[in-house]
Amino acid sequence: MIIMKTDATEEDIQRVVEEIERSGLRADVSRGEYMTVIGPVGDERRLAFDRIATLAGVKEASMVESPYKLISRQYARFFGEPGANRTVIIGDVHLGNGEPVIIAGPCAIESRPQLMRIAEEVKGAGAQILRGGVFKPRSSVHSFQGLGAAGAEGAEEALCWLKEAGDAFDMPVVTEVRGESMVELVARYVDMMHIGARNMYDQDLLVAVARQRKPVLLKRHFGASIEELLSFSEYVAAEGNKDIILCERGIVPMGKGKSFTRYTLDLAAVPVIHDETYLPVIVDPSHSTGRRDLIYPMSCAAVAAGADGLMIEVHYDPSEALVDGPQMVTPDELRSIVDACRRLYATVKKS
Amino acid sequence: MIIMKTDATEEDIQRVVEEIERSGLRADVSRGEYMTVIGPVGDERRLAFDRIATLAGVKEASMVESPYKLISRQYARFFGEPGANRTVIIGDVHLGNGEPVIIAGPCAIESRPQLMRIAEEVKGAGAQILRGGVFKPRSSVHSFQGLGAAGAEGAEEALCWLKEAGDAFDMPVVTEVRGESMVELVARYVDMMHIGARNMYDQDLLVAVARQRKPVLLKRHFGASIEELLSFSEYVAAEGNKDIILCERGIVPMGKGKSFTRYTLDLAAVPVIHDETYLPVIVDPSHSTGRRDLIYPMSCAAVAAGADGLMIEVHYDPSEALVDGPQMVTPDELRSIVDACRRLYATVKKS
Amino acid sequence: MIIMKTDATEEDIQRVVEEIERSGLRADVSRGEYMTVIGPVGDERRLAFDRIATLAGVKEASMVESPYKLISRQYARFFGEPGANRTVIIGDVHLGNGEPVIIAGPCAIESRPQLMRIAEEVKGAGAQILRGGVFKPRSSVHSFQGLGAAGAEGAEEALCWLKEAGDAFDMPVVTEVRGESMVELVARYVDMMHIGARNMYDQDLLVAVARQRKPVLLKRHFGASIEELLSFSEYVAAEGNKDIILCERGIVPMGKGKSFTRYTLDLAAVPVIHDETYLPVIVDPSHSTGRRDLIYPMSCAAVAAGADGLMIEVHYDPSEALVDGPQMVTPDELRSIVDACRRLYATVKKS
Amino acid sequence: MIIMKTDATEEDIQRVVEEIERSGLRADVSRGEYMTVIGPVGDERRLAFDRIATLAGVKEASMVESPYKLISRQYARFFGEPGANRTVIIGDVHLGNGEPVIIAGPCAIESRPQLMRIAEEVKGAGAQILRGGVFKPRSSVHSFQGLGAAGAEGAEEALCWLKEAGDAFDMPVVTEVRGESMVELVARYVDMMHIGARNMYDQDLLVAVARQRKPVLLKRHFGASIEELLSFSEYVAAEGNKDIILCERGIVPMGKGKSFTRYTLDLAAVPVIHDETYLPVIVDPSHSTGRRDLIYPMSCAAVAAGADGLMIEVHYDPSEALVDGPQMVTPDELRSIVDACRRLYATVKKS
């Protein structure tokens, strides 16, 4: 839709109409009391709204239609999609359209024994998918960066352990991939590729990961609107890969004074995303809150809001974890979270 | 705590120490490798950190202790409080420490019949407290401002109806009070005084309302941190009135692109507030989301996160509501929300 | 503009058209490839977009036209206004359309001698309007609240001193008014009424102040968009009072980690507001940064961005100020700021 | 500094002390009226505050010292640095400590003739460094992604043109590098490596770029605090490369209602960064505002705030630009901006 200024001339209006028609669309001109509004009819994605906005007499030029049609529930039928909730299959785990799936494991893989022990314990606590970080994005150059920081070899060794642990305890595995150069290596070992919040805007990475044809877990950037998360997931879908799981993990806090959580968990994103797209959406209560004591209530809240899964960081001894200790729960705590979430899901489902 | 600059002199340090001692506190000086840190020992509220921050050589001066000791769970025992969860009694309804309490009713009171009908229907749907707006804060001078906009007489008539409806259907009543001049009038008719988000920072109103010695419902401002909400509730507590119910109702959205909700509901505020204070906390899913279809999932999520109550706007015909139609649920929808929340609460409680 | 869902029926569309026509406007229906867009033609302010948004098949309903027509530059000619930059006259000071006006004085009036001394010194430093706070909004109930906190008598005494100081040094005076009950009292003593950031949304106060028929200084709330600031200034304009000066004073900081300023000063607001309205706009570098060392550079930046004035807090001894010492400049510092700003203004004007 | 809970036991305190001593630091224990505060003495970077925060009885654990000592002005003398403003030399252009440097050119390189023409014209308008995008980060998969999107060959061709244009018109050149795999290729052709806002958190990219030993232009992420920008620039400095130029380019907008600019330009970041570090800082008025009409006033404001340079996008015909047309200025407009900024700089410098 193009809104003209109150003092736009007839020539200004005509130039906009021509620009629209040149792109193969039709222009509906609506002359109001104060201003004229021009509505393009046709596939709006073919219009350069940026360029139209620079024309004389134009006040605003913006797309009315969705910028993420490929994954949109509303547009599904125009693209031969059923539009019903999609189930993504990771290994033999079905995520979406059913009981919430629990993804759990250490924030960072520190050693083979650490990983094997946590894998066994999270399995026992009810987790279905094993996570473990190889490449850790850190704010300080002086902090532990994950075993992947030692280069491809260190990374591959840790990835081997991850696969081994998954096999040993019968869980598909997922890890964050950081940097295009690591995509193929990671894809050889994992069942799902995880794109972290900091990389949501990294379109090269999105495309490279999409092409591995494995399920993709895409986290919302902490400075991104929901619309941006959906628009960037379109980079994956445009490669023909619609096995996408979206993840809400908190946005940057706002306001003066102490922030009691690391990020602000935007749980309304869960039903909003379900309304906009047929893709499943999960919640990460660990990174969003950064507080062990909030994982339980926020996991329950996420499931009550309709989340298709949870991603939770676990360590048998949080005070020994090399990264993010304050947000780790123990395997025992995980078990009580899983139990509560299952009961809550059953209750919500009946309603 | 006062952090000195790396190049602060011994004289700078001494001046800070003297300033602290002049206020009757003791100063602990800790000399580090790069900088000196000075810790005041005693009641920090007696120190003018603002003033200390202006002294030569001072890098930062801030309070380490809580700025809201009167309502703090941590400090409760120093103030002769039990520190256990507080139950606030409104009429004969107990809020806090039990099943979530449902506050429901129209956004704005439009007429006596409208209010009586909605009161009857929300009661039937399971609500325990009746709400109804007399003074409506609006963004546009051209919108309906509530019956209170006609002055004290219009306000009193609407307040009479509210009391009448509460009596007829056996519910205590609550309404928002806007403007100190209306405080006494409103207090004559309602069982709980509601201070809206826009007025959270209005300390005169807080004090005036606190003095009515009725329960106070204080909403978090949409630009306020949790710390500020707690600090401002201290204005009420300092008047000796600790019958305070805090309410999370969303903070301003952030980020580029479309915001799918009116505000960002910060549900982690519920367990955070429960950790910081013994006061009960409720959630308003109506104003935070602004979307009728999100009231159900976010009500469930709020209860799962531990909310002590919900405040929900209801209208028998949302398309006829004079204010905020898009966020109104019908009485039937309210009933299913109440039912779901009660079942969820029972499930959470068992866990 | 009303955007229909992709699956809206012909009946849905007709109902929207009828609703628009019932309000006396015409409806332009534009049927696109995927969805239908309905544009109301006529005075959009007569439409209840809220209500239309609740109708079946409606995806979004929003106003295309400006919500603040009375003060809009674009709409000026439809309302008999010239649309050129407005000059507001305070006492004998002309603000707008010329050299930036300097408003300076203490944050809080502490005593008659304190005020008289500062008044003399800011006059000497080049200030044209004297400010001094009588009612101080504070985050903590335990802090000094201004002399007005003692009630109407304390307030009146401080207001007398303010007027006396203004007369003695030939400067019109301005103070913040907080609470409707104080409006008339304040109006008797000052040349301009200042509505603080925390009260920007207080429509009752805006209307009461507007009716005093004195110039109004309206500060942007720290959680408000520019659109909201303009919409709320319409409350003043709708009373027939267009002597409005808008003030940018910073919005709440965002992001993790240390915030080096109290608020984020949004200087682009200056040219944006100049583009949207013919009202003058000033900047408050004191409250926005909260840091004495940033007042100079941000004052210069504000003037370079086109600000019509500055509001700066001054104290002869910042370490003795009862409120906000860290953001006070001394009279000498004020003089160098004023000098720099005058030279910058001359330079910008020549360009 | 570690703040203990009010109910921490003596054993809790001892365990924290031991943890600090185990890392080779000393622990200063300060017992207050309500709580105990423990201050580590020594190099705080050796402490795992994350881990300490998980210990029993600990309320908060955080670093008091700067997380970015290598580039800090305060700590300079401890690291053998002069601490005075640093001048970064790009080709033969000196940036920092003098007249603001103008970096200008097209947003995206579209063709050799487009680039050559713009290079000539920006040189004529007073620019000293030529910019031109090869890899364009875009929100929509359906938009033009820059010539680099065609792979290494397309990228190299565009880089050749850039170098050629720089040589022809005697300007060093800069381009954004996206993706580690492109770092070496880009380094062969440019005089300065630019890391875009979206990649500020990409530590692998930062390290790879730093190792090219060319000046690095690091933009602040739109969701990042200033503290984070400084902490991430430490990744570059830790590689021994301190030829870092920081760039403020706006943070995500906040609040309800229309945002009149793409981002919120945080100009106070300029003096704040100058206070914290000796590195130069520039401003990008193009991406921050997204509006051609705001480039002039915000450029002036940036220079008045003390910016060491500006980065401005230019096109001879904004309505033909393939990317970001609405924020392009013409070469004539650039000339008047450069002229105004030079005069302003001279005025500020004299003050």
C-alpha cells in the first residue's frame, strides 16, 4: 500500500501507478478527503517498495501482504500446503502436534565422561532429544568458548561424543552450528541443526544449513521481532526445507533498574507463531531467564501457552559447569519439570 | 557500594569515607589491584548516593541493598514480618496463597443494563470479583473516555451501578482511580482501588489511595522494570497499607517490524516477584495482548507460572464495546478460561 | 484501512462496508490476488477501528491518516493554520524559529537563597528562562520530594520565590505541575506550565493545564513513541491552546549490560517532530543522560540537530544538591555550553 | 563483587572465600547490618563469576572491573598504553583526533559504471574513504543480496571494481565482510574491513578479520548495549590489532505506535565511548534513520557530539538504487553535509 502526502500532485500519483504497472501489477487508486492511497493488486513481492518510497509525493510505501508466505498458515492453500500444524521428525522423535518434546543436555560439552553421564541422566529424567554445545558464543574473549574453539579437530571429537551419547541412550542429537565452514562437519553427526539466536540474521548460514536437508531449529534473535523471525525462516523454506522448528528464547530487557532475568521471555510468541504459521514452536527457559529457579515455572507456563517442546540445560553439578552454571538444572529437577509439563499438557489438551 | 576510579587519590578516598561516616554509617575500604571499592555498613537508605557520585575520584555509587525493604521477603524478618506469602482479602474473597482469583467485567461501564448483564454473566462463568472502568485513559482525545469524563456526577452514577451490580451478584468490586481528586469518591463505592499502569509513577496518587486503607491493585507501568514496580509499591507500604496486589500487564514492544501483541507480557515477572516479595501478583492478559484469541493461552500460562489471579475484560458482544473490543472475551469464553485455569492450578499444585 | 483475511467471505466484506457507511464515510473496496483491502473515505476519526477489528474476517483495522491532525504540519491547511513553524512566547521570550532558548535553574528549589543565587548565575551565563522544581517525582519514598511535598503552603512559598527570582533577574519562569489539584496554584505564579515525562499520559492533567491558557511544555514519556507524544499534545490543542513546546528527554535504555546513561536520548526526534508538526521542540540533556560530563556534547548535538531550545539543570555546588547532583552543571559550565550552542546555531543557520 | 543473601550462613561465606582464593585472588569480606559483601582483590578476569553465582547463599556475583581492559582508557596505563585518543590510519587517511572523516559511497555495488560514477562524485563532494557493499544482509530472501551473493567470483569482480575506483579517485576503500570464508578474499582488495551490525556478535568473524592486520570498522549491533560493543571489540584487540574504529548505527526502536526512523540513533554513545576507550568512534546516519531527509541534521548532530567520522550512503539517483533507496543522499546533498560538518567541527573545536 502506498500512502501519498496530502500535497501530492496528480503527476506524483501517476508516477507511482506507472511504477506498479511496470512490475506487472495493477494499481487501485483510492482518493480520500485528505490523501490518496494506492493499493497494488498482484504479487506484492515483485514490487520494490524501497524504491517507490523515494518517489515524489509518497509518504509511506509498505507491503500489506505477509513477507513470509511460504510458511504462512493464511497463504498455505495458495502454495499447495495443507496449512495444518506440521510435525517435524528428528530421528524417531515427532515434534509438533502432540505432547511437548524435551530437548536437554549440557550447555557445553566439556568431556566425554561429562557428556555420557548427563546423557544417561537426562534420558532417565524423560528427555527425548540430547543437546550439547560444541561452539559456544561468549561475550568475553577471556571465557571458555567450547571444545570447537580448538578448530575442526576439537570440534569433530566433541561431535563424535555427542553422536555416541545419542546412540548409547537412544536419543537423536542436536547442536548449534556457528560459521558456514562448520556446517557440513556438524551435519555429519547430528539429527537436527540448531541456529543460535546470535546467528538468526546470518542468511548465508541459514541457506547453508537448509541445504543439509535435516531439521533446522531456528532461535529468535534477542533483538528481533516475531515478524523478523518468520521472515528469516523463509530463507530456509525457500531452499525447499520446511522441517523448521522455531524457538522463543527471550528478547533484550528494557527499562531502568535491575533486570531480574537475563532476557525477557515473550511467551505470547508461542500462540502468535502458531497463528501465523503451521511450523512448530518451542521455548528455551534456560537462556531466557538465566536462573535455575525460574526454569520450572517458565517451563510450565510455556507448555500451558501451547509450546511444542522445551530446550533445557542440565548439569549434574551446576557449580562445576564451565558455562552458564546459574541456569543449569540438575537431572532430578529436570525430572520434576518433565513430569509437571506432561501433566499440564494432558490437562490443557482436555480443555 | 562506591567504586573509585583507577586514578583516584588518597584524598578522594578519604572524602568519600567522611561523607559516609557523616551519615552515621561505617565505611569498609577494600583496595584492589586496579581500584578501590568502599562499602558502607549500616542502613544504606540514609546515604545520598546521588551526592557521593559527584565527588572527585568516584566512578560509581549505588545501593547494594534492596530499595524496597518494607515489602521484601529477604528483609521481612528485620521488619517484624513473617515473610510468608500474604493473602489479601477483598470483600470476602481471599487472594494469594490459593486458587487463582478471577477478576472480570467490562473494560468500560457504558450503561446500567450493560453492567448488570455482564456482572451476571461473569459471575455465572466463575468470576469472583467484578471490574468495570469509570475513568478510561485513552490515547486519543477523540475517543470515548468513560462515564467519569462527564465529571464527578457521571462518575458517581457509574460507581453506584458498580456497587449495585456487585451486591446483586455477590462480588466485591474494583475500579481504576485516576486523579487524586477522585480518590475519596471512588473509595466510598469499591472494595479494592486499582491504580492503572499509566499512573504507577504517580506517587501522590499512590499515597492518597494507600490512605483509604483498602486493598490496592497496582499495575506495572509499560516502561517500568520490576525493580521500579516494587519500589513504587513501597509508597503504599510506607503508609502502613500492605494489602497490595501487584499486576503484570505487559511492557512496550521492542524491535522492528510488526508487533503482533499490544505489549510484551513478561510472565517471568510472576515468579520473580514471588521471590522478591511476599505480596501476591496477578496477570492481565487482556491489555497485555490486546487480542481476544490470546486470552485463553496466556491465562493458562499465567496460572502455570504461579499467578495468584487474573484480570480479564468481558463483553457479551465485543463488536459493540465502546472501548477495546478486540481484547474482550465473551462470558462463554470466560467460562472455558476459568475452567482450564482451575484444572491447571490443581495440576500445578499437585506437582 | 481494513485488511481482510485471505478466507474472508463476501458477507464479511459487506459487513465492514456497512459499518463504515453507518459512520457517514464511503468505503473503497480493493480486491487483491490474495486478500481484500477496504479503504474508508472521509474523516477517519469518526470510525471505531477498535470495533471493526472485531468483525468476522477482519485481519487488521487501522487509521491511515494522522491521529494528531490539529497540530500536524501536513493537515495544517485543512484546519486554517499556516503550517509554518510556530513561535511560542513565554513572558517576553520567543521560542521557536530562532536562536535556541536556554531554560536553566536548579532541579529542585531547596531554599530562597539557593534559588536566588542560582537565578543570578544562570542569567549571567546566558539563560533566558528560569526553571526550578517544586514537586519532584522520585523513585523512592525515602528521598527528598521537593518543597511542594509539604502541601499547598510549602508549594506556594516555593512558587513565590520562583516568581520573585524571575522578576529580580528578568526571566520568565517555568515549573513542573504534578496533580490536577495544584494546577491553578501553579498557574498563578509561572509563565509556562511544565508537564513532566511521567505525566505525559495524564490526560486530565493535560486538559486542566491547557485551560490555564499559558504556554505548555510537554515532555515525552520515557516509554512513549513520538506518535504518542504528538497524540497526547492533541489533548492540549483540542482545548484551543496551541502554545505547546515539545521536549525530548530520553527513552528507557535497552539491552543487556551496563547502561552508561540514565536514558537513551533520541535526538532524531528533533527533526522528525519538526517534520510532523509546526510546534517547537526542545531537548533536556540533563535528565536524559544523567551525567554532568555529557551535558556539553549533547547540548551541542541537540542544537546541531535543530532543537529550538535546551533545558539544563544547574547548581553552584553539585555535590550539595539534594536531588540529581550527578547531572548538574555549574554556572561556569553553563556559560561555556551557551556560548558553544550560540556559535553552533550561527554556523548551522548559515549552512 | 559477591553479595550474599541476608540468610547466608558462615559456611556459605567461607565457601565463596575459598573459591576466590583457589583462583589466586584475595577476598575482602565486609559484614553489613543485613548482608555480607565479598570483594575479590586481584585480576577479576580469572574468577568464574558464573560458577560463584550458583553457590549456596549467594545473591549476586558480578565483575566490578571493566570487562574490556585492553581498549579501556582507565586501564591503559596498566597495559603500557598511553591512553590518549588513538588515530587509525586507513591508506593515507588519518581517522581520530582531528577533522571528521567522511566515508561515502553506494549501499550496494550494482555495476562498474555505477560505482565509478558514484566514486567520482563522492570524491568531488569531499569524501575521503570510499564504501561499497558487495555482500548485503537483507531481511527478505526475495530481495537483491549484493553481487557477492553470486559466490566468490561475483564477489571478486565487485571487489576489483571497488579497488579500481579507490585507485582512480585516490581514496582508500572499505566493504562489509560477511562470513569467515570471505575474509581473506576481501582483505586482498580493501584498506579497511567492515564488520556489520548483524555480525557484531560473530566472534569467529571478529578474530578472523583481526588477523588480517588491517584497520577494522566494527558496528554496534542494534540490540547491543555499549558495554557489549566494547567487550566484543576486545576480541579484535586480543589478537594484537588495536586499529579499531567503532560505529554507532542505531538500536531497535521501542514503544507502541509508528516509529518514524528505522532505528533509534543513540548519539550519547559517542561521548560515552570516548570516555571509556581511546578508540575513535564514527556514526552512520544512513542506516540508523533510514530517511534521506534526516541525514543532514543527524550528521551535524553527530559531529557536534564529537564523532570522528561519518559513514553515508550516496547514489546519484536514489529512486534507481537496488537497496535502501529511501536513505540515499545525492552527491550534491553530500557536499552540503560535508561543508556543514567541517564548519561545525571548526566551531566546536574552538569552543
